[in-house]
Amino acid sequence: MKKIRIGSRDSKLAIIQSELVMSAIRKYDPDIELELITMKTTGDKILDKTLDKIEGKGLFVKELDNALYNNEVDITVHSYKDMPLEENPELPVVALSKREDPRDAFILPQNGENGEPIGSSSLRRQLQLKELFPGCKTAPIRGNVQTRLKKLDSGEFSAIVLAAAGIKRLGLESRIGRYFSVDEILPAASQGIIAVQGRVGENFDFLKLFHSEESLCISLAERTFVREMNGGCSTPIAAYATIQGSEIILKGLYCNETTGELRKECVSGNRNNPVELGYELVKKMKSSKSI
């Protein structure tokens, strides 16, 4: 009997996402033995600093990458939006989930608003919030979803903004006060998509029922744009792609941090060329004098 060891962060959301992967593997072959191995990453431990001050998104995958390198696990599971844009060729992304709700969600405290700032550590969200609600105050907030909700309900914030996908996977839709449309707040690249990482050269047929070619296509377009615009944890860049028939429509957002000007552009093209479309949007965005 084949055994597969799945590495995951130890948060409740990360475990739920890993269980979705495990369910798909069981459907592919019920005889495969599965073991979930959880660990706390450096990004989970350091909560008093924003990500741009502590090496960025790579801190959420470092320990899991090491476990893959050391053959302590066979695959690892991540929220794709939290993975570095430069992927490791030795540890490729080998499967992507169907995309959950890509929108951001506005979460209010259980005891009502209290006049404090809106909590968000994402500069992408902060700038778009200030464009939607001129004069609003924002403040950084770190921690897993439950930690952030606890900070919200204790009165530290009047509201917080989180990815709707995670809230839904946790079964906490009742906490959502409103959804922001993708035109109001453009999502992070690959928001709502779960990624499975493995070692190069190994067989991952057991992930066939989990993998979505549509998610691969839109992620290639989105992540190419953000990477080539030098996007990261501290840079307010966003991208969102949709597939309509044989076409991809790719929207992008960039902020000139000197002037504070937000710029949005959109391109469309053949769905068979998602990477080229990402580059096309970069070219269109950089052609603006304000970039």
C-alpha cells in the first residue's frame, strides 16, 4: 500500500485545505494511506511585524520546503497567494485547486463597530480601501483567521478585510458583512486557489482529481504580471484573470508609491498563452507616464 505524507501549516484553515487535497486523493485511490504532518512556520511565529519587514511570503513556506527537501513529507499544501512569486524548480507546484471565491470580504465585530481602524496588513487592500472610503484609517493586523477575528471582537479594530475563500472554507460566512467586488478591490494573484508542491521528477498522478487546468491558466497570467511588476508583500500590485470561452481577460492594478496614484489596466487574449498575456499587461501598465 502506498503512503503519502502531506505537509501543512498548523492553522485550522491550512488543515482544512490539506483535508480537501486528501479527500481528492482518496477518491483517486482509496487504498493510498495518508498522513497529515503539521508544522508552525516562521511567518506564523512572528506576528509583531509586517511581512515586508521579515523577508515576505517565503517565511510561510520555508519550513515546509525543508521538510520536502529532507524527505520528511511527500507533498505540501499552501494558499497559492501566500507563496513566493519565484517558484523553486526543485520543488515545483504540481497541482492547483479549482478557485474558490476570489473576492475580499469585510468582517465586522460581533458587538458592533467601535470606531477604531480597519485591520489589514496588505498594502494592496489598504490603498483600495482608502479609494473606496476616503479618509478611512487602516492599521496592520497579523495572525491566522481566528487570531484576527479575536483581535476584531476584542475592540482593536472596527472591521477587518480578509479573503472570502478562507472565511468560506472555515464555515464562517455569517461573519461577512459585505463582499467587495473584484472591481472595488482587485484580489491578490491566485487568491482562492490551493497549491500543492512536490519534489521534481516524482509521480503525482494521485492528484489528478484535485488539479484544475483552468486555475493553472489564470494563475500563470496573474503571477506573471505581478512578478514582472516586481510585486511582493510590500508592493501594492494585484491581478485577476477570468476565462471566457477561448479567451482570458486579465485585470491588473499598480500603485505609484511616490504619487500614491492607483492605476488599473485590462488586456485579453488567447487562453493558450497566459504567460504572454501577463507580459502584455506589464507592457501596457508600464507605458503609462505615471509608472
